[in-house]
Amino acid sequence: MCFPGATFAEALDNFTLNFFEPGKGKPGKGNNPVATINHAFEKPGPDDPVLDQTFLDPLNRQSRWSPALLDLFVNLVLRDEAYGRRLERHYELFKNVVDDPAGRSHAPRAARRRNRPT
């Protein structure tokens, strides 16, 4: 969903991590979710509906392990400066692709298939 006055990429200033039980096949195939964590690249403002930068997604099912996974993500993963820079670099690359009207993501699907290398 894009908000009025925002580009698509500006509406995607966060990412979601989904954790599933191991050994249950592929995600999306009826697996039991363990945790869904959202992380925003920008700190929320005072008028934002969620005031945490990293939080358990209230729209997805969580498990008894969700709070522990959130704690691990916040206190281990996000404190790793190199990994944080990598996440931000990937985020910027994604935003640039989405916002570029000449970019591959804006080409019609049939045209992309025709131009696919064999």
C-alpha cells in the first residue's frame, strides 16, 4: 500500500522477517510460523501508530518463542554494525530499482520473458 504523496519505495521503509519451524517444508506451505518481526529503517515519529522501530507484527500469528526471537534480533543482529550497513545498502538498492521508471521492475512481464537470456 502506498500512502498519498509518497512513492512506492517510501512506503517500504521497513522489512519483515518471518521465522518458521525447522523441518516443516517450504514457507507458505502450511508451516507453523514462529515469529514475524518488522523493522523500520527510520525511527518512528511521535504521530506514527507504532512507536517502536522493531516489533512483533500484530497482524501475523506469533508463538511463545516470538519475544525471544525479537530480543535476539534487536540485541544481536541489529547491533552488528557491518550487518546493519548491509541491510541499509540492500534497502537503498531496492528503493532505487522501485523508483526508477525505466527499471526492469516496471517492464511488462511478457516483455521481460521475451528478453530473458537463454
